Amino acid sequence: MTVERTETDMLGERDLPADALFGIHTLRAAENFDVSGIRLRDFPEFVQSLAMVKKAAARTNKELQLLAPDVADAIDRACDRLITCEDLTDHFPIDMMQGGAGTSTNMNVNEVVANLALLEIGKVPGDYAAVHPNDHVNLSQSTNDVYPTAIRVTVMRGCAAVLEAQQRLRDTFGRKGEEFANIAKVGRTQLQDAVPMFLGQEFDAFAETIDEDIIQLRKAMELMREMNLGGTAIGTGLNAPEGFSVSACRHLSEISRLEMVPARNFVEATSDTGAFVSFSGTLKRIAVKLSKICNDLRLLSSGPRAGLGEIRLPPRQAGSSIMPGKVNPVIPEMMNQIGFQIIGNDLTVTLAASAGQLQLNAMEPVIVLNILQSMRLLARGMDILRERCVDGIEADADRCRFLYDQSLILAASLNPVVGYSKAAILAKAALASGTSLRQAAEADGSFSRAQLDQIFGVAQSSSVVLKRI
């Protein structure tokens, strides 16, 4: 027989497994919000951050003599078990998509911490007279300051993985830029032949655009340092003693190894989600630019014989169930789809932020779900893109030279020599006759061979036309 315990709340009694670390509030939430299938346990980094907040609060309450030292220390040790990622995931079953502004998440953590603390002092789960989820673990706090503070801590901690993935991808594109530095090719605008360039310049540009986003992500991360812990329900600090916020901030900074600062105005900080909007917008910017890079990789590798074919992507799997030998650019396609998802996530964050009312935004659960999902997708996606695609890209120098020689891109370089109008006439004639630009100039009859040698010698000089910037 299953051994059970009974817990009571304002709605009545419920039975739980006797050894369950969660309590009645978590049980009801798991039943109420079984909607997305994405659970709190799927984001252990968020559980860790919530435990860090609880640990900081327990230490502060002990300092302020609001908690008995033995109770505070038991809560402290219980939080450590969550922070160190001990396998307790089964005790966080609630859906990330939930009503109540995150109260169910906060209570799930309160109950687990309380029951772990009870085990620490030799009691059984559910013996809340000794350590209570609300009266002790949640002392001097509210969901409305715990939850957003934990989101900020989670985002800042998770930024490291995104930044590292960006830096690795940037460096790989940079190395490819050096590898392809002397391969002349056609530069294109509006998918039309434009002017000469080096393939290395194209890859250098990929590296630079990622580097710019690294700078932007670091700036967005700074917005996350301001916390409202100590503001409790609406920012007025109800039930939090004087000095709680400053002390809790100090402890949280030590525990998380992040420099957190108290908000200047707790009422504003409790209702405002602007930092989340800005951060999500930066993730969208990164995703949009990576998707554009992947579009370029797919175009540059198109073919292999009937497309541009200037680069070769490493083949990763058969591309068709019906067309033998076909290989698709599956890794860039994956990154494109990650970009689409993150763009959609950002719209969700935007709408959720705009739905805040008066002193609280009750939509923070969907905000944190989408931001954490976007960060995870970006970090993993960029590493796969680098390892499974960019690292193995090869240039088809012969194809680049063939397209270069067959194009009319030197016409723009002739402007300083023969003028725009004459260069346009020559380009039009070459296009109509299917000949090279030089052949069209020879047929024009306006130039001697010495002049042609001089004009096209200048036009093709890498020191003039293909100068690397």
C-alpha cells in the first residue's frame, strides 16, 4: 500500500505521497495547469536561482533575528541541495505556463525547501509546525519580488553560455575569413552581380556582425542586475523589515556570484517588465542576424552545379527519400527555424509585458518560459552551427573564379577610367552578346590593345579593385 499524508489549505484536504517533497499547493497547481507539458523541472537553472533567492532570504531573516538560527540553517542547507543540482527534479512537476503571476512556482520551491529542511532536522515531510513553507521559507517575501528576482538571476547566469557560443562562432567565421582571404568572387546586391570582393571579406563580415551582438547582449544583461527583492507584494515592502532588501541583495550577490543591486523604486520595479522586453529584443536581434547568415550560407552553397556553388558545406545526411545523391543544407536550415521560434518568443514576451495591470504583471510565467527557451535554443544552435557546419566549410575557388570572369562586375571599376556612361554601354553590349566585358570593349573599336591592357589591367588589379578594408 502507498503511504500517504494529508495536507490542508483554505480549499480543504488533499492526500499526497508521504515522501513527496512538494505539498498541497503544488499538487493543486499541477492539476490546474497541465497544459504545455513544459515543467519547472525542465529548467533546473531556474529552480537553482529560486533556491538562491530563498537561501539569501533565510540568511537575512537570521541576521535580523526573525528566524531561529536552527531553522534558518536548515533552510540554508536545503537550498544548497537544489543549488548543487541534486536529482530532485521529480518534485517540481508544475507547468511553466500558469496563472497566478508565478505563485505556484514560488510555492513549489517553498514546499520543497521546507520539506528538505524538515529532513535536515530529523522531521518528516509535512511537519510544517517545525519549518513552514510560508511562515519560514517565504518569510519577508512575496511571489511578486521572489519570482522576478529569480528570473533576473537565471537570465544573467544563463548569459554565459550564450556569450561563449557567440564567441566561438565568431572566431570560427574569423578563421574562415583568413582562410578565404585571397579568393576573388562576385559581390552581389539584390541577388544581382554588383562589384568584386574577396570570399574572405564575406566571412569576416559574418564574424563582425556576431561580435556586434556580443556587445549588445552584454549591455542587455546589465539591465537584469536591478532586483525588487524586499518590495514584497507591490513594492511597498509590506511584512519585510527595514534593511531586508539591502541585506538580501548582499547575500544573493555572494551566493549567485553576480553583482545585484536593489531597485531605486520598488513599486516601479515590481510592475515593470521593461528589462525583459529589452533582453528578449536583443535575443531576437541575434536570431534575426544569424538567420540572415544562414540564408547566405545556403545561397552560396546552392547547387552544387546549377546554383552559386561558391562554397561547399560539409555533408551531414542524405537529403531526399527520392532523389539519390541530394544533400541539403540541414544545419543552416535548423538555425533558420531556431530564429523563427525566437522571433515568435519575442512577440509573446512583448504581448505579455504589455498585459501588465496596475501594480503587477501577472504574465511573467510566459515571459520567463520564452526567454529561457530562446537562450537555450541560441546557445545550443550556435554550437551545432559551428561544429556541424561552419568548421567544415570549404571554398570552391575555381567556381568563384569562373563566375568572377564571366560576370560584368568590373564595369563599376571602369567608371574612373572611361566614365559611367561608356562603362554602361560596354556592360550592356557584353550582356547582349554573351561575351566578356573586355571582348565587348574590343568589339566597340574605341580602344587600342594597349589601352585595353591598361584598362583591364587596372580593373583587375587586386591592389585597386579588391583591396581588403
